[in-house]
Amino acid sequence: MCKLLRYRTRFKECFFESMIILLGEDSIKYPKLVEFGIKTSKESGSWKKVMYNSLRENVKEVRDYKGDGDISYDCSPNNAWFIGN
């Protein structure tokens, strides 16, 4: 059961991350999504990068990100369970 919950939580996180990347600045139309992103970005460098790249012009809380040169995200498309199925 714990393994299933971890999987579902990780999937939900990746889904939200993808939504912010795809929506970009339009993410601000979904305050709960932005709130989740800000909260998660305090614990994850990848989320900081997503939030900075998508919302730095509109959300002050995400402007402090300093890049590390890594261009990958935590939830890359080739790790998705639905690819190839």
C-alpha cells in the first residue's frame, strides 16, 4: 500500500510539474497549482527551476532561483509510465 501511495504521489507531482511547464505564465490562473509549486519548490531544486522559468515575471517568490547549469527536470517524459503503452 505504501508503495502505491508513493507512486501516486510521484505521478501527481510530475503531472503538476508538466502542467506548470505547459501553461507557463497562464499558470497564475490556477492559484492552487501555483501555491503547490511554490511550496514544493522550497524543497526541490528542479521545482525551483520550473517555477522560475514559468512564473518569474508574475510571482515574486520564485525569482531567487540561481541556475546550476543542469537542463533536466525531475519528471522527464522518457520516465513516464504511459510512453510506449
